[in-house]
Amino acid sequence: MEFFLVQTLNGISYGLLLFMLSSGLTLVFSLMGVLNFAHASFYMLGAYFAYQISIKIGFWPALVLAPALVGAIGMLIERWGLRQVHKHGHVAELLFTFGLAYLIEEAVHLVWGRSAVDYRIPPDLDGPLFTIFTSQYPTYRGFMMLVSIAMLVSIWLALTRTRIGLVIQAALTHPQTVEALGHNVPRVFMLVFGGGTALAGLAGVIGGNAFVTEPGMAASVGPIIFVIVVVGGMGSLAGAFIASLLIGCMQTFAVALDWNLVAGIKMSQVAPVLPYLLMVLLLIFRPTGLMGTREG
Amino acid sequence: MRYEPLNLGRWLIWGAMALVFLVAPLVFSGGFALTMLIQMGTMIIFALSYNMLLGQGGMLSFGHAVYSGLGAFLSVHALNLIGKGAFPFPVTLLPLIGGLSGMAFGILFGYVTTRRAGTTFALISLGIGEMVFACVLMFPGFFGGEAGVSTNRVVGQPFLGVTYGPAIQVYYLVAVWCFLSIIAMFALTQTPLGRMANAVRDTPERAEFVGYDTQKVRFIQLVLASFFAGVSGALSCINFEIVSAENVSAIRSGGVLIATYIGGVPFFLGPILGAIVFIFFVVALSGFTKAWLLYLGLFFVTMVLYAPGGIASLLLMQIPLIRARRLRELAVPYALAAGAGLIAMVGLIGIVEMVYRLSEQGASTVLNVFGMSFDARTTPPWIGFALVLAAGIVALRYASRLVGERWGAIQHDLLARQA
Amino acid sequence: MRGNFIRASALGIAAALISFGAWAQTIKVAYIDPLSGPFANVGEQGLAEFRFAVERINASGILGKEKLEVVPFDNKVSPQESLNQLKRVIDQNIRYITQGNSSAVAGALIEAVNRHNERNPGKEILYLNYAAVDPAFTNEKCSFWHFRFDANADMKMESLTTYMAGQKNIKKVYLLNQDYSFGQAVKKAAREMLARKRPDVQIVGDDLHPLGQVKDFAPYIAKIKQSGADSVITGNWGNDMSLLVKAGKEAGLSVDWYTYYAGGLGTPTAMGEAAAGKVKIIAEYHSNVANNKAAKWDADYRKQAPKGNPDFYFLRGKIMWEMFARAIAQAKSAEPKAVALALEGMKYQGDLGEVEMRKSDHQLIQPLYVLTLVKSAAKGGPKEAKIDMEGSGLAPVTDARMEGFTSAVPTSCQMKRP
């Protein structure tokens, strides 16, 4: 029972972190049609900025400043890079962000070196939150869940309840009309892209110290968040939320169970490969993903 | 801007290409130069096969190394069986085994990946690539684990004195396979299937409307492409005599994408140029500077931003001018642009090299670049190179505007004359 | 187009050849390790230490007028790229190579060197391996042209389990390893050796996870906790190591970690205080070792070491260069074959006791240490924890010294000598 409870909490908190990572990507994709291949690189930048800020002025300012910085960089890249290639189509945009991922990684190597940096969990959030029977549950994991849920709620509110959110939604389907109404559509897109990267930056602030802040962190989470976006259904925020939780729990319980699969291979051995298998199966039986409506 | 080869020109091009293949190792005969040529040959096949997806079929794949890598793994096992005498088969035809096994995996994975097009296809191919990479490490019995599977290509009876021991013999093996693959892939673009692939890429709805199953067309195209990927995998297995997990890695898949794109996706000959430039960056340039990865990344992003047709488009743009004998009018603007580009590059290289030197542990901060010696910890070189870079960029903007104007004017003339 | 690119590179190589030709008096050793890309820091560390060692040896005059020189070649930790670099080494007439990172690369290099030496008699190349630990290289794949200066994975496990056998409080052990050849070898050796030395110890869990794919280790930690293990043996390295220890600390898991590579580059920093008192490492050297004759060397190295990474890590590298120089002096020749013959069977008084290059398999037999990472003296740890790792506040202290014979496992090598 204790084991089951702990594993469930682990699964949910990992799933929520995955959601934090994939929400920005999904948002940008659903609103602009751009698949940002460098999304995980912005996650990495968020972690490094947070590290730099937290050793200078502390973790709490970093929680606000680092995502803002990442978002600003995202906006600059949209303005001076992405907008240039927009005329060549979505494949060109995707390739641009693909090249960008290479460049960001090299830049991180140059600025912060090639090994891990000592980005720590702040003392206020260190230590156990509560104890389930004999197992401690860390405070920081609770904090991660809290931030993630707060993020989900505020994105939803911002998109459906604010003026700018409605303009963004309208700009997606009827750019000419929105333009005619006097809104600056390119600027809306710039804001959306900046917002998406800022969300990745926020995930970096939270994830960087929970895990390890090092130059390979972008490449290691990249593929999994793309899987989430596909499984959830391209561009569906709700789908991404369900897919994140599903994959988080699935991986956690696969590790926990010592089932023997074929030829002496244990379930726990294949745990990290399961999301990809899930993706393949889903595409065979439901090609649009869980909540997807559009064909890629 | 489509390139339409003349018939006579086509024969000339093929002849010249065969001649280049024949003569190249006589000009560059060093051991290292030869390995580079061999790798260029393998990469050309790989990049062309990738372009069957991206260029001809509009499928952006992030996992193409799966097919070449798995083809290489099966070839290496076949080669080991040949070595044990358990499987009488000429080494010369080993790429066929690689190709067929690449194709088999193409059928298996392609069935899933080609169900979708566009961005989703790209993501699924990435996922399949990750999955295959993880599995390769998980089953060391077949894939040799981290160390990979090694082999010896000198097996069986020498045929007409050919043992494939010396690198030059491997070169000619690669050259022949490369030449044949180029012809075969070019021929494929001329078939109804090749044309259908283009239609599915450009207007899938219309293609469907005329009665073609777009999914099937993508599937067949991917299966054929994975055959050639497998051929290149087998050739790299013969060249290196080792196949390991890196053969199926995301780095390889990303590499072939970059190579193909910088060469030029819209043109058949683009990937050939791209493969040559890419191998030059990875194999040769990395011997001179640690910043090769950054240069390659910058080059790629620059191409995406300013020359989406790749190197091939820049070259082929000149053809109508040459035909009209008006290239000379552009000589001055081109010279200006080249000069400006060189100046900008000097500034950029200077700054990049200084940054790398400062980030490198324990290295002296004194650099020798462009015949000058200076210390990266002092400010004057930074200001100097920054000024050079800025001047170069300003000049480049001016020169490229000039080139654009002149080129546009001539183009306008030519069109007017045609009409 | 094609011609220009190749010609440019050919010119570059020619220029390199000419500049090398001017130094006829130097014996060059090609250093083939990652110098760009994600693992460049590992390669740079070795290069900096080797350059320091070579400078010292040249100054000592043991080679008379001849000088050693390290020539770096970037292999990007790819086996195939390493073979490209080997071609370049051969083109430049360099006769010695040294490499350490990744057994995959080492395996490819051994095969390639064997083939080259067979096909080009009189132009042999000798391979000095300072860190690739796959046991096969000094067993079934052993070669006359390969010398290993690091204890292999089985030898380290032999010493580690001998130490563990003496720890009576160890009752339940959990094995967690990366799912690839090295991790699987660690798992197998640990099971076999523990069963032999401490049959009463229970192995309560045995997991393999894909290499570098796990982002969240919390589920593994919950599993270890449920199993009631008091010790975990793991061959994990890099992020798989640091994430594991951090996740353990977060969940309040109290076990001892028996590891190979937790002292590796960047890992102490990434683990941080989570590791203090919990993480044990098997290694041939650490900076706080007792009766350390290399202490001055270590201190001198630190003085001029790159700021980002001050640690002196490879004592075996120092020993390798010293033995290599002595072999050249003894053979009175820089011919690889003569040097190899002088090197095999050589006994050498190292800084921490005598070491021997075993003749039968070219494996260096050397004393090893079991050490624990603790808070450094500056942060309130014990006073022998003087020097910390990477400025992380974690410092190594000795638990036990394991003499060379404890790890000298027999070899199955049947060496073919030229």
C-alpha cells in the first residue's frame, strides 16, 4: 500500500513536470502551427539562467526573472529569425529551430562549460513535506506539482478570459479579419512564441535543480515531450495534459513491476522505451492522438 | 526555378561524374584523404536516399539513420558469417544485403510512420529513432552493446587480386556503388512513382482526388529510400569494419538532414554537394578547430534563413545567365559579395576562436589565426575583430542588394526577350 | 566544387605534416579522445594532465635529448571517428596512441591497430590505454600492441567485493545498472563475487535501466526502499549516477552507494551534499590518500590547472607516462616493438607502492582504494578530508587500501607475440 501510494505520487509529479515542459510547445504549435524543435533548449536556458540568478540574488527572484529572460530571447528569435523563414513554410520553420537547438547547446557549452553546474534546491523547499507510513515525500516535488497546476489554470484563464487571449485565438483562424480590426498579428505571434518559450524556461527553473543542470539536458528531454505532443494530439492542451500524466504514471509503474516479458527482459528494463511504443500503437489505432482533431 | 537538364548536358554530367569518381583518388592519395573520399561516397548515397523523403516526398524525417544503421548491422553479421565460411557470398555484393535489410525495416517502421504526413511524421520518425537506439543498447547479444560488432573485410578468395584490404580497393567499391545508386535514384525520380511522390508532397488533396492513395505513395517512397540507406550502411560497415550504436543514433539522423539541406533539397544534385561539404566539416574541419560544430550550425541556420534551396540553388541560378552569356555582368557584384563575405568571416572566425580558446581548460590564451598572434585576454583583438565583422556585414548587405538588383534586371531582360 | 574542398583539406594536412617534420627529436604520442561536443570536458581534463606530465618528464632528462610530445586528435567519442583520426595519425607518422574514454572506442582502436600492424610491418603502432575498462581487452581480445594502465571492471569489482565482504553490517544488496555491456558486466561480476565471498548476503533486487534515458529516478528509489536494501552496487556514470543519488536523498533513502564513477567529472558537483557519507568509490587514487608521494605533483598540478577544473584525477596517467619514458630509455629506441618488449613485465615503484605491467596480458596491477565522499574539512567534515573535488564541498577519504594482489584476477589471454 505504502509502495503503491508513493509510486502514484511519483508518477503524478513526474507527469506534471512533463506537462509543464510540453504545454509551451503545444501552445505555440496550436496557435502558430510552428513546431519548436528547440523547445527543450529553452528549458535548458531557463535552468542555466535560474542557476546564475539564484547564486547572485536567490531562488525566488530567479523563479520570475529566468522565465522572463527566456521569453525575451524567444521573442527576439521570433522577430529576427522565425519570421524570416515563415514565408518558406512550416518545414523551414522546423528546420530553423532544429539548427537553433545546435547553436544554443554550443553557446551553453561556451558560457557555462561542459559539465554540470551546482544548481541547488533552495533551503526553504528542501526536506520532507510529509511522511507516508515510513516514506518521506519531498517538499520540492510538492512545489513542482503546485507550480504546474497553477500554470495550467493560468494558461486556460489567459486564453479564454482575457482580451489578448481571445485576439490570439482569433488570429489563428482568421488572421486577415483580426488584422483588419486593427490588431498587429505578427506582434501577437511574437508574444505567443515568447510566452511558449517562457513556459519552457519556467519548467527549466523548476526542473533544473530537481534533476541536473547540464548541457545534455535539452537533448535528453526533447524526444519525450515530442512524444507527449503526438500522443495527446497535435496542438491540444488538454490532450498534452492527459498524455503527460499517462506517460508519467506508466513509466513509474513499469519500473515498479518486475514482470518478465520475453526472453528474460524485465518490464522495468523497457520502462523508458514505453512512451515510444505507446505512440506507435496509438498511431495505428487512433492516428489523430488522444484529443487531436487536426491531421498533422 | 526548376532545373531542367539538357539531354546532351545530361550525358556530359554523367560522364564527368564518372571521371571524377575515377580520378579523385589519384589526386588525393593520402591515407586520410582516401578515407574522406570513401566517406563522401557513402554519405552521398545516404543523403540522396534521405532526399527521396524530404525533397521528393515532402517527408521530414528525424530518424533516417535507423535504416542505414540496421542495414549496417545485418551486413556486419553477414560479413562475419562469410568470414567463417558459413555463408558463401561475395563481399562486393554485400551492399545488396544491407539494402534489402534496410528495406525490410523500412516496410516494418514505414507502415507506422507514413500513416501521417508533415510535422507529425517528423515527430514519429524521431520517436522510432529513439526507440531503436535504446533497443540496440539493450540487446548486446546481437548488436554488440556499447562496443558494437567488429569484422574483417578481407575474407574469402581474392577475386582478380581484389581483397578489399587496401583502402583504394574499398574506394573503388564505394565509387561503383555510389555511381550506380545515383543513377538508380535519378531514374526513380523520372518514373510515375517519382512524379506521384512530388504530387503528394505539393498537393496531397488533389493527388487523392485523382485516385492515388497518398499514404501508399509515401510508404513506397520510404521503403525505396530505406533500401539505399541500407546500401550506404553496408558500405560504411565495409569501410570501418565496425558497426556500433552510433550508426543508428540521432546524431547520424540529424547529420544526414543537415547535409541534405545545405546541399539543396529541391534539386537532385543538391544532396551530392551537401554530402561533400558535410563530410568536409565533420571530418576535416574538426582537425583544425574545436568550433567546427558551431560553424556547421551557423552555416546550416544561415542556409535556412537566406538560401532555402541550398548550395545547389545558388549554383543553378547561374545557369540561365551562362546560357545567355551575361554572367560577366555580375562579375563585379559577385566579387564584391565574395570580398565582403570573406571580411565578415574573418571577423566571425576571429571572435569564435577567441571565445573557444577562453572556454577551453588549461589552454594558452595566445592564438595564431590568419598569421597574426594575439592574446584573447586583451581587448584590442576583440574590438578589432568586432569592427571587421561589422564592416563585413554592412558590406555584405550592400553587395547582396547589388547582386539582387543586377540579377533581377538580367532575369527581367531574359523574360522580356522570351515573350 | 568537389575538388576545391578536398584540396583545401589536403593542403591543410600537408601544412601540418611540414610543421611536424621540423621536430625530428620528439617522440609523439597521439591523444585520441573527445575534444569537442558534449564530452569535451573529459577529454580536456586528460589532455591537461598529460601535458603537465610530459613537461615534467622532459624536464627530468630521463630521455636525454629526446622529448615526448602529446598531439591531440578529436574523436568525438565515436568509434568510427576514432578510426578516421587513427588514419590521420598514421599519415603523420606518429607511432604511439593513447586513449581512455569509452570501451567502444578502445575496442575499435585495438582491432584497427592490430590490423594495421599486421598489414604494415615495420610501421607498427602501440596503444596505451589509460581508462577503457572492458575486461575483454586483457582477456579474449588481448593484443601485444595494447597496454592497459587502469584496473579493469572485473578487477575493481574484485577489490570492491573483498572490501564489502569485510563489512558485517551489509546484509541486503541491490544491484542497479545501465543496460549496456559495461552495466551488464558489473551486474554479473557483482553477483558472482558476492556469492563467492559472502554467501549470506542477500541480493534483494537487480535492475537494469536504459543508458541515459531515465529522467526521474524516484520510482527506482521507491523500489530500493521497499526491498529493504542497505547497500546498492552501481556502475552508473554521468547523469545516471548523479540523478540516482539525488533522488535517493530527496526520498530520505538511507543506503550506501558502491560505485565506480561517482568521482568522475562533474558528478560530485551534480550530486552535491546528497552524496556526503553515502557514496563509496573504487579508484586507484584520491587527493587525500595517506603517505601520498604524489602530493607535491598533485599540488603543483592544481596551481597551474585550468580554473574550472582544478582536480588532479589520473594518477594512473602519471604512472603511464613515467613507465613509458622508462621503457624507451631501457630499450634505447623509440621503435614501438622494442618499447613494448621493455614495457611488458616491467615493475615500477609508483607513488603509492609498486605496480607491475603483467606480461601475460599487458594489464597493470596496482593498489586500489575504497573511498567515501564526505563533507570537506572546510565544511565541517573530518580533518583528513582536506582537498575537495571540483570545489563541490565533497572530499574523498580512504576506507581501505586494497593491495595489488587482491585485484589481480587471472587472465584468459593467449597473446600472439610478433
